[in-house]
Amino acid sequence: MNGNEKQSAKANLTELGRAVTLVMALFIASRALGLARQMVIGSLFGAGSDLDAYLAAARISETVFLVITGGALGSAFIPAFAGHLAKKDHVAAWRLASATVNLALIALTVVAGLMALLAPTLVQTVIAPGFAPPQQALTASLLRLMLVSPIIFGVSGIVMGVLNAHQHFLLPALAPSVYNLSIIGGALLLGPRLGVRGIAAGVVAGAALHLLVQMPGLLRYGARYIPTLGLDDPSVREVGRLMAPRMLGTAITQLNFVVNNSLASGLGVGAVSAINYAWLLMMLPQGVFAQAVGTAAFPTFAAQAARGERDEMRHTLAATLRSVFALCLPATVGLLALGQPLVGLLFERGAFESSSTEAVAWALAFYALGLVGHAGLEIIARAFYALHDTFTPVWVGGLAMGLNVALSLTLPGAFGSAGLPPHAGLALANSAATLLELAALMALIRRRLDGLEGRRTLIAFAKSGLASLAMGAALIGWRVALPHAGSLAVGGGGVLLGAVVYVAAALILRMEELRAIANLARRRPG
């Protein structure tokens, strides 16, 4: 890059850093509340059959939203809406937003209504065929209640896209925290009387609050609602064209989860809950680091791609990946070394017993192996979307889904034959497929951008890996030295020790990413 290009790239990274600081702080708050939510639910319901029913139903209601609008809007709506804003054509922008809202409401209402009518049949044949009949009836009842939430989330997701396109991240990043607080309230206030139906009620109320908390942002930017479907609007058609493959890709991703839950429903009481608790813990670092960075980086990727700044985009993408890997590699090692004491520390109380801790820890260990893959996909996929390529992540994801399903059908049996918990095989299947998916997409994006600063990225990855191994060795020694200590000492103390050792090793290895992350944390969000 020449001097002007370097200055432009530096300015882009600075602006991105400010956005990431804000979004990451709010994602940390949201993930902390999400963890608190699961701690409350675990204390009240443990890892039993009622919670299995709730989680199976929740997975389907979430899938409805993500497939129809959630996963697709970010990749299709934001670039089109931001394009109108860049041209100062606000009328066209709000027409596009209004049409998208209207179409999403129609599609979500129709699909949710049909699924509510067919709920008992879907539960018995697809969602949880391994549940006992009373548990299936509870799952169907919960599903019907929670199918209200994807309709609300459809509107809320579009509002989130509007605000992100305006480079406004505060309210969209705050909304998930409000959602988690509502579920906690439902569990605490309604759970003792209504059981898991109290959690489901909290989900619906949380979806409404998720939307309402963002409405002041719309007013700030002078939102206008236009009663139109916009079927003759070229930008609406462009969003539809871009959304179609992304919807398929999201459906493929969600199908993996549905298959896992369906298979887990036949692996004994608590298996569905165990893989969901483990998934939540693995997603904590993924959400705080990768999702936060990806959310803030996407508008920058989109703007650079729109201006044809391939060199700047390559540099921004490579730097973003290096920072995310530098955070997620030690998180992987930490979850592997401290999984069981951390699960015990966070959840083992009330109805959540030591047997539940062991079941979750097994799944967590194998999910953790795929953490880097999940984190990298959050960044790489958005780079493809910024290039208006929603098809490549879909066909690669389709191949990964096929591998995941094949492994999910074989690994649980292999684990059981080896004397290991069969549900842990489902976690390993997911991790293996995700890592291969990331490797394929990284190879493809390198071709599109003429590289990914390969030597620099490989060196950074190697240094992060060495520092993580040093941390892992220290954590193993810590556990050996405290064989009879409680979860607080082993888990909580281990987290602090691991952080100190990793930072020290990173300083010795002169990791550039450590300085970048430190500078990022010192920046004030603008």
C-alpha cells in the first residue's frame, strides 16, 4: 500500500477500534447476564426433563427467526441500506427499511402460525422424538408460546440493522442485555409457580423489550414508516436476492442444532440440557470477542468493499482475525484445562447436581476444540457478505453441515463404546466440522483479496499458540497442586493465573496483537 492507503487503513482501524470497544463492553455485559440467566435456570431446574423440553422448543423458535430474517438481514439489508445513506437518499433508505419490515412480518407470522398448528407432530417426529409423551406435550406447549418471539425479533433485527448502518452500536448492543434480564425475571418471578413456562413467558416479554429499547435510536435518525411491500423497488429485490442464499446457509446451520437436539433427546434425561449448557459456556468468549468484533467490523468491511479498497479491506480483515485468534486460543486452552471446576463454580447449586456438572464438562471440552473455528467464521463470513457474496459461505456451510450430521450419527456410538458420554460425541462432531469450514473459507477469501498477510498471520497464530500452551501447562500444574480444593479456588484462581501467564508469555514473545488489544481497550468509544 502507498502512503495515502496506509493512512486510510489506519483511520479505518482507529474508527473500527472505537466501535469495537463499545460493542465489546456491551457484549460482555450481555454475556454476563446470559450466564447469570443460565445460573438461575440451572438452580431452579437443573439438567432435567422439563428443561430439556424448554431448550428443545426454544431452539425451534430461535431457528424460525434466524432462518427467515435474523441471519440474512445482516448480510443483505445493511449494505443496501447503507448504500442509500451514502448517496444521501434517505427517502429510498426508509422505503427499503419499511418494505423489509412488512415482508418480514408477513413471512414470520405465516411460518410461526403454521408451526404452532403442527407443533405436536413436529415435536414427535423431528424436534424431540426421544422424549417421553408427557415431555413431548410440554415441548409442544412451550413452542406455541415462544413462537410469538421470532415475529417480534424480526422487526427488532431490522431496526438493529438500521442503527448499525448509521454506525450506531449502543442501543443494538444493549438490547440483548434487556432480553436476558427479562428471562431472568420470568424464571425468578414466574418459575416457582409456572415451572419452565415462566421462562418461556420471559422470552416473549424479552423479545418485546429487545425491540422497544432500540426505538429511541430510530427517532434520533428521523425514521419514516411507509406502508409498502416494495416489490417494484430494485433495492428491495436486491436484498431479496442476497438474502436467499444466506437464508439457506442459516437454515443449514440451524439444522445442525436441530439434529443435535433430536439425537440428544434419545441419549437419556439431561443430555439436551448438557449440550446446551456447554454450548453457552463455549459461546461466552466467542460472543465477547468474535461477535462483538464482527458486528463492529462489518460496516467497515462493507464500506471498503463498496469503494473498491481491496488492499485496505485485506489489511483490516487480517488484523481483525489476528486479534480474535489471540483472544480465542487462550480461551480454548482455559476451557479445556478448567472446564469442570468452572461448570461447578457457575452452576452446581440447587437442582444442578454434581452429575450434571460432569455431563456438561464433557461436552464443553469437545465444544472448546472448535472455539477458534466459530470465532473465525464470525469474521470471515462478514467479509464475504461485504463483497456481496452470500453464496460462497452457504455452499461451504452446506458441506460442513453434511460432515457434522455424518459425524453426529457415528461419534456418539463410538464414544459410548469407549466408555465416554455419548453426548460429548455430538460436541466433537460440531467442532470438527466448524474448523474445516473455517479453513475452507479462509482459503477462498485469500483468493478474493489476493492474500491475508499470510506470513504475518501465521507468525501471530504461532505466538498465540505458544503463549496458550504455556498457560495450559501452568493451569494443569495448578489443578495438580490443588487436588482437593473447591471450584472457586481451582476455577476462579485458575482464570486469574491463566490470564497472568498468557500475558507474560505474550510479552516475552513480543506479540503485536497484545499491544493492539491493549490500545483498543484504552480507546474511548466515539
